[in-house]
Amino acid sequence: MGSEFADVGVNPKLSDNELAMQCTIPMGVTSENVAERYGISREQQDHLAMLSHQKYVAIFVSCREMCCIIMILFVIAFILLIPHTATAV
């Protein structure tokens, strides 16, 4: 058991687990199954995937910008609030 996956570098224990085997369906076949079972066309699925990726990018960019703003505020707070103990020589 499991030898059918050995040539592609997949753990041979995969074929011993029925639930894991159900996850080996290629994405193209999965999308065809979704189209047939739920009436969502491949084009609609592709569009929804694109929207999902666009949302992710927007969130990633805004979080990145927020991290930059937080870092700038931290530096400003550090400069203004931490008393400097430098002594003149």
C-alpha cells in the first residue's frame, strides 16, 4: 500500500488514510466537481479566487503600511520620551 505515491515523493502512509486520500484530487477536477455539484461555473470560481487574492493583497499592503507607521511612532516616542543621559565633556 502507498507505493503509487513513492515516485512523486509523497509519504506512502497517505494511501493508508481514507480522509487524506480524498485530499489528493487535483484542483482542476475539484473545480469541475464544484461546478457540477453546486452549479458554480469555472469562470465564477476563477472570479471568486481572483477577488480573494485581491482582498489578501489589500490587507497585506495595509498591514505593512501600519507596521511602518507603528515603527515610526515607536522611534518618535523613544526619542521624545526616553531621557537622554549624555553628559558634556
